Amino acid sequence: MPLPFDVLAEPSRRKILDLLLERPRLVGELTEQLGLSQPGTSKHLRVLREAGLVRVRQEAQRRWYELRPEPLAELDAWLAHYRHLWSGSLDALERHLDATEDDPR
Amino acid sequence: MPLPFDVLAEPSRRKILDLLLERPRLVGELTEQLGLSQPGTSKHLRVLREAGLVRVRQEAQRRWYELRPEPLAELDAWLAHYRHLWSGSLDALERHLDATEDDPR
DNA sequence: TCGATGCATTCCCTTGCGGTTATATAACTC
DNA sequence: GAGTTATATAACCGCAAGGGAATGCATCGA
């Protein structure tokens, strides 16, 4: 799974993630919040789905979209290479945690 | 300063950051590593500069580019909203650290 | 069975971005 | 001062991505 920077570069898609952070939502709900056309929303949702950032649960004609955080965790891992540049005093602790936690893969 | 997702969406620009993570570099050096034309490299560097991700130090005709991590720290802050979704057992510790560290702003 | 609902897909248009070549600018060297 | 080196800017091109309107498809309710 490649890093989802390009997917997250789109403000509407970040807003979708913010909305899904609260709770799963229907496409119509998201469309209303975004101020986009329904097809526009569906297209963004497809991109998010293919990037693994959301998953769908179908219920009759309705589709509940919910968050899938795994790609964000990968983003976090990418950021980790740079974190020592600003994290300052927590640095030593973080390195210790990184070194001692179980390998997640 | 807006979140630099769109800036980081470009693979060559991420590679520049990776290279600058090791040490400051000249434009020519970066051009060679990237396999781009020199103007192409300069355009990416301009984008990175305007996003605050790099800074330049001029030395005669040469320009040393170096990393500026502040926008990455903002990205990290954005990610923090989602981190509880995957961080699992470290969660409580992280919340404790977030709550007790000095406010950086 | 038929209209309505909820969403996805298609088509089209426009804009922006990354790439290159050519050119400008500035400082060093001789 | 002339040529050279290092980088930036300008001009141009092609393509992909985001946006909307129209349409397709499935499921529900009556």
C-alpha cells in the first residue's frame, strides 16, 4: 500500500475523513456536509476506498462509510523518520518505545 | 501555514526531503540524485520553500538547501486526531504525555 | 409492477501540475 | 572584461484530476 499523500492532498477527502472520525456516515450525509454534487462525493469515496482509507457496509440501498486507519498508520511511520527534528525532550523516550514495542508487521 | 499534503504528494519532493534528512545539499546534488533536469529540481525546491519545508543558505553561486521540519510537525498534529485508532496499548501513555507536555505554541 | 430512493458510473470540460528546453541572473575565475 | 559555473525563471506542452450533468443500477415501498 503506497503512502496516501496524494489521496489526502484533496481537501474534500480530508474533510470526509474528519467526518468519519466521529461516526460512520451515508453518502447523502457526506454530500450535504461537503457541498458537492452526489457524484462528486462518490468519486472521492472511490479514491478513498481504493487507498484503503475507508470501507463500506451496505444496508439495502444505503451505504455506510467508515474509517480504515491503516494507511494513516503508515503515514505515521513515514513521519517517524523526521520526528526527532522537532520532538525535543521526548526524543529519548520515543526511541525507547520504538525499540521495545512488538514488531507490528 | 496550511497542511503540506499537496506538496508531499509529489514523489520527487519526498525524495528531496529524504536526501535533506541526511545533510544539506546543493541543487546540483539533488538534481543528480533525482534524475530530473536542473530546472525541474529548482521548481520542486521552490514549492518546498514556499511551503516552509526547506530553507536556503546562499554561498557564492551555490545554494545549500536544508530541511525545515515545522510543517511536518503540523502534519503530525493533524495525524494525532486519528492516532488512537491504531496506537493500541500505548494510547494511555501518549495521552498522558500530550496532556502534560508544555504547550508548544 | 411501478415509482421513488440511494448511490455508482459515464461523459465532458476545464484547470493545474510536472516535465522539458531555452533563457536570464549572479558570482566566481582568469 | 570574458568565459564559466550554479541556479532561477519563462515559455510551452501533455496529461491527469476534480467538477457537474446525465444516466445506470439496485432496492425499497405501495
